[in-house]
Amino acid sequence: MAATGTVVALSGGIGGAKLALGLSRKLPPGCLTVVANVGDDFSHLGLHVSPDIDTLVYTLAGLADPQQGWGRAGETWSFMSALAGLGGPAWFRLGDGDLAMHVMRTHRLAQGVPLSQVTAEMCASLRIATRILPASDDPVRTRVKTDQGWLDFQDWFVGHRAALTVRELAFAGAEQARPLPAVLEALAAPDLRAVVICPSNPLISIEPILVVPGMREALAACRAPVVAVSPLIGGRAVKGPTAAMMTDLGGVATAAGVAARYRDLLDGYVIDEADRAMVNELDVPAIATRTLMLTLADRERLAEAVLAYAGRLRETMR
Amino acid sequence: MAATGTVVALSGGIGGAKLALGLSRKLPPGCLTVVANVGDDFSHLGLHVSPDIDTLVYTLAGLADPQQGWGRAGETWSFMSALAGLGGPAWFRLGDGDLAMHVMRTHRLAQGVPLSQVTAEMCASLRIATRILPASDDPVRTRVKTDQGWLDFQDWFVGHRAALTVRELAFAGAEQARPLPAVLEALAAPDLRAVVICPSNPLISIEPILVVPGMREALAACRAPVVAVSPLIGGRAVKGPTAAMMTDLGGVATAAGVAARYRDLLDGYVIDEADRAMVNELDVPAIATRTLMLTLADRERLAEAVLAYAGRLRETMR
């Protein structure tokens, strides 16, 4: 990694955060900007919860629960237990330590501080060298159409355990949302060496970033290679509803199906070694490598492979 | 206790809650109404905290920490620890379980539900048979003038550990506050057998109740005897800043000094056996009995003594 320059990663929660962590460890401090999905954000008990930002923060601060990939390691649950005694809602579980993030964020937002600044303050307090930027400071809320009607994302995902067939997705507020200026600046930076679309759900983690007006244009215009990493391995997601959701919405639950969603944006694509046969069938340049990230070494190795591949693509783009 | 009828108790936090618990156990379910001080209420990190209501709720629900008298037994502190990591304020400690109360209350208030109804909902969930009523649904906020200027009550009490000399007290919002109709109804109830002013700080626990317009008049007009229990024993408070505060404000830190504050309202007064010599020096009928409430039996015994005394006073008032 003799190359210098900055990298922008687009990420949802768990899978994306793993690669973001790998990238952060393979780049000089301050060289990585992660654009986070805010489509999963919601208000619960009056608290503003940003699940993907939280997962990124915990992962990059080394505070994440290593087993489940989200939430804090060593979390306690006294709040939920007391809340149950008060007849409060139990469907969305808020850990005691995790609440600090939601309470602080809600408090600062109520003071008129934008989400991006609140997030920056948290990252500074936790000494996270990576910049985590919400795609927008304006609300973009993923909505899911099911046979029971339109549901808020968390209602579908957590409340119904992602079990209802998805008929359609919508992103409320997207049309009015303004892309975060810092995101556009990062994508236009002269020293940008790569844009990485992390192995996140393309429909509900990456799409709510891309639908923010101006975002696709900024990605298309940027001079660095845009490289996506497939979240599907052999047609299956490591975790979460990606595969079923893609099929439900008339797509193909394969690495190729994911690439089809990004096609106009991609300069290169990284798929799992299990899908190696697919490399030459894709409409986009691709490489196959191990993408499963079980250990920290896995995350660093994949980050290294993605950066090296972007470097090779950059050579051919000149 | 053959007598039937209802009882209204005026209470602040710890000491008052102890007697309220005793009363609740000596009266048939549903016969006790506790009017709670809201002068200590404040907004912290955007959460509405009602310390005295919380102490009453925990005490009457059997959830209170038996050592410190406030907060929940078996509390955990992950929130505060995580909050510190985020650079959040540490001066007011919010327990993990305790947060459930603040988050639920804040959420319901933001939905436009008045504090009295929120409190009633909590009491119902926790199966508390006693009615806990805030003195008012409108804000009444105790302010403390010190040599450093005017401070919010919690800033003085917790932030400065009640160490700054009190020059003056004020109750912001009191003039505009409306007494809770249910409190006035309880005080005018035909079956009212006693009003008990609990052994709380007269200046910052009971006064913010009495300053609500109409409250003193309702107490003066009620046909049942009004009996106060002194919070001072031998010139000392069991807990808290009562004695120092009374001296600071030019009063006398004795049971007599407390009675002077209530004089126009009292039909009878209960002082500690340690102050027995004072019984005949008071301007108000009084009895002396053990008022220190270390055990549950102490609370029940004092409650019984107060109710019996009120019964005797009721006879003489006829």
C-alpha cells in the first residue's frame, strides 16, 4: 500500500462496517470517509436511533459486540427490563450503554445541531480517526410495502423480523433531501484514490444513499475507480434479508444481480471466490477473492485486496 | 384503624416517601392520595426528570434502593459509563433502569399527555394502589439564589452538592401554575379524614406545592385535620440540607421552626420524641413520637400514630 490518497466507502450496518474497519486499518489515519445509510433511522420512544451510524461507530471504536456485530460488547439490559415494568414497548431492544448514543444524539438534534455534526462529535469523543458522514442531514426513511400495507423499515425489519414478503420499497423524504456537502467534497477530492461500495444490502443499505439527489451524479463524475464488494456469496447473504428481498423484488439473488443494481456506477467489482465462475459473465470488470470476514485479519485482507484492485483499475483509467 | 375515609399526603422525596409507604400500608387500597412536589423537576439531556415522583413511585412499588432511599434497587450504570465515553455530562447520574421512567415520561409528555396522566399510567403499570398526583401539571421550578447568582435547583443540589449558602428561593412558573383539579377534589372530598404534610423539607419540598395558587386556600378550607410531621429531629435532618437551609434563610432549624412555616394550615403537629420538651412550647397542638423511619415497621408505626392523632383531632373539631 505505497499509494496515498483518500478513500470513500458507502456502507450500511454490519457487513459494511466490517470492511470499513479493514479499510481504516489499511489506510493512514484520516484518509477514510464512510458515507453511512440513514434510511434505517427512526424515532423510538422519542429517541432518534441511527442503527447504521451506531454500528459503524461501535465497530470503528472497537466497542462492537463481536458476536452479533451490532450493539456494544458487554451490554446490559436494565432499561428494557424496567421499561417492561412500565408497560413500554419491547419489540425494539435498546441496550443500557447503547442508550447513551440515542439520548445524546436526540438531545443534540433537538438543539438544532445537524446529524453530521452530532456524529462527528461522537467520533471525536471516541477517538475514531475515520470520518463517518450521514448521506444527508435530511431525513430519508426506508418504507417497505408488504401484503399488510406500507410499513416503516424497523417495523418490518425488527417488528416483523423481516418475515413479510417485500412488494416495493420507498424512501420517504429522498426527493427533498440534500446530499451532505462534505460527501460531495470527498467524492470530488483531487487525491481520491477509490470509492468502495461495501458488502451491504444494495436495496436498503446502499440505495437510500444513492437516491439522495446528486449522489449518483457525484459518484459517476468522480475520477477515482468505484469498486463494489458483493454482499452475496453463492447466492446467500452472510447475514440479513438481502437474498430474499432481491428475489421478492424481481431481481436475481446472486453477485451478478447485485452488480446489475450498480452497473452504471461501477468500474470494478469484487465477488467471493465461491462465485469465481461468474467473473467473466459479468458486464463489469471483476475479481474473485475471499469476501467472508470472520476475523479482523479477514477484514484487513479484503480491504487490502479491494485497495490493490482499485489501484490497478486506476492505472487503466489513466 | 376502624376509621374509614381518604387521606391526602403532601410529599417531597425520600423522607416523605417513607411515610407515604407507611400510610399506604395502613389504609385500604385506593384511600391514599399523595401530592408530589414537582419543584425539583428538570430537563437533563432532553429527558424530563421528576425526582420526587420517581422516589414515590419506586418506594410505593417496592422497587426503591433500600440503602440510598432514591433510585432503583439493583441498579446498573452502563448508560453513565457509555455517556462518559461520548463526552456527555457526568454530574447527574441516571441509572439504566431509572432511564426507563425518564424516557417514557419524556415521550408521553411530548405526545401532549399531561404529567398527572403519565404518572397515573406508570402507577397503573406498577400496580401502585396509591394515587400519586403532581401538585400541578404546569411547571413550577425551584431556583436557588447563592453568592454565585441564581441556580436551577438540581444545579445547586446535585451539581454543587448543596454546598453553596442559600440566600433566597424562588419558584419559577408558580404564579401561572394551576393546581391539579384532582388535588383540589381530593382535598374537598366529603370522606377526607386527614391531610398529612410528610416529613419533607418545608422550603423546597412542601413550599413548591403550597405556592401553587389555590393550594393553601384548599388546605385551609378542608374539613379534615391537617397534620404535619417534622423532618427535623433534635434540630437535624435525617438526610438532606433542610437544617442548613432553614438557618441560611433566617429561620430556626428546629421542629418549631418548621411549624412556623405551616402555622396557618396546621391542626396538629407530630414531632420526634427527642424534641418532646418542645410540645408545649409550640403554637399548635402537638404530640411527640418516634419519627425516625429506618425499617418498614417504623414507617407503619409512624403512619398509624399520625392517623390516630388525626382521628383524635377530628373528634375535637366536630
